[in-house]
Amino acid sequence: MNGSPYTQSANNSVRITMIKVLVALIPGIAAHAWFFGPGIWVSLIVCSLIAIFYESLALVMRGYPQKPFLSDGSVIVTAWLFALSVPTLAPIWLYAVGLLFAVLVAKHLYGGLGQNPFNPAMVGYAVLIVSFPTYMTQWPAPLQLATHMPSLANAVDMVFAGSGSISIDAYTLATPLDTLKTLGRAGQSGTEIFNQPIFGLIAGKGGEWVAAAYLLGGLLLLGNRVFTWHVPIAYLASVALTATLVQAIDPSQHANAWFHLFSGGVMLGAFFIATDPVSGSTTPLGKLIFAGVAGFITVMIRDYGGYPDGVAFSILLMNIAAPFIDTYTQPRVFGHAKGGKVGK
């Protein structure tokens, strides 16, 4: 049973919110297609179909009606966030494994929409990067750097038949975060690293504009009051502050705040993932703590951890802590003084 308040229009409210989220993702998706090729559309469609299949299967197994739950849009949001977090044009079995854990395990095993303690899309991502790290490093190269950019027909072939007729090396390249970490550990200076062609104005070539588009979409959601300012602002501020402090310790090996903000999944995480009202904190102070610590962990993983990006793991770790944060940050009930005494 879902928690209060109980309203007859709850399903409509969920559907409207999910539609707003999907619309807000479109600028980032369009930018991704522009700078990295049209394959992202294939990935989104395939992931959506797989997620709908798993959702329908779960509803049948649980004896729930299909239409109300499939039409609320929540599983499509999960599919899109998952597709945008994993490499484009991965083989279909990789999508199937990740979404199985996202939809069946992280969502329905815990009771379905509104009862999942972890963000489903990030659970799917985490399972894949831990289990299949090689496949999770095959990201598409920017159009300017790719030897060959797959067409839509090529993209379909690659998803369903592996690499198809095109070599993976022809369209993939190490990400800016991978490049920074690998070359930094090899002893190259920051100047040498950022002279690599993969880097653009402030972050990765092409990727910085995709991040800017997600920022735009996130601001649209904020303006429509889909969520409050606490989580995205605290998360971005924490990432920026932590990156600045880490760079001050060793400027030759660590990137500045702008690089971290516009690289990887920070903007997507700040506005579309960490703001999940179910798996995140719900009190005003709790949201600030939740997002602030998540931002700190993100940079720590990026700079000192074994994975190039820390967005998913930082949010999942804070999902674990969210109930405890909410317990100790509950606002004082009106009329009650500190210590639980009733005020006069």
C-alpha cells in the first residue's frame, strides 16, 4: 500500500510528472544525437521495449492490472535514464541484464513504484559496470574524432548482432574521465592531458554540450516545481567545492570544478536521478545533506577510486542513508519546543 495522502488523481499526477521528466530529457538526448550520432535513439527505443516487457511480466506475476501501471510512464523514465547512463549501441543482452535488475529487482522486488529504496536505473547501471566493465567502457566517440559514425541501420545491426559490419574501434573512444584518470596515473601533467583531442572547451568534446542540455532540461523541471532546489543545487555545489579543494592539493593531476560539473553524468544525476522523491531524502535539511554528501563521494570516486565516474555509486550509497537522514532531520512539529514539550 502506498503512503498518504490518498487522492483519486494519484495516477494522473504520476503520469503528468513522468511526462514532464521525459520532455526535459529531450534537449540532452538531441544534443547527444547531434554530437555522437543517431544511435542513441535506437538505444532508447530498445531499452524502452525491454523495460515495458519486464514491467508487464512483473504485473502478471503479481496479479496487477496492466493498463494503470504501464500507462503511468514510470518504467519509460527508468528505461531512458538507464539508456542514457550506459554506452550507446551496447549489445541487446547487456541492456536486458541491466534492465532486469532495474525493473524486476530494484523496483518490483521491493513492492513497485513508490516503495523502491534504490534508484532502479542506477541499480541496473551498477550491476553492469561491476559485472561487465569492458562493455561499459565502449562509449561512442564525438563525430569529429570517430573513424566511422554508424547510421540508424548500422546502429540496429550493432545492438542486435554485436558489432555488426563495423569495428567497435571505428566509433568508440575512451571517455574524458577515463582519459584523465589513465594518463594522470601514467604520470602526465594536466597540461599534457588536456591537450588531447578528446577535450573541448571546459570538459569532453561534445559531452560538455550534452551536459549543458541536461542542465537546461533540469532547470525546466525546477521551474515547473517538479522538485525543489535543495538536491540539484547542493549536489552541484558539493561537486564544485570538492573538485576545487582536490585540485588545490595537486593541480597537475586533478581537474577543475568546471570539468567535473560538465563531464560524465553529473548534470543528469543532479536533476534527474538524485531528485527521485522515493529513494532520496524528503526533508529540506535531509535533501541538502543527501545531495551534499553524494557530490563529495562523486568526486572522491572520480579522483581516487577505481571507476571513472562516481555518480551512480554515490547516489546508491546515499539511498541507503536516506531513511536515517530523514529520521534525524524531521522539522519540529508546530507548537512543540525542543525536547518534545508543548509550547505555550
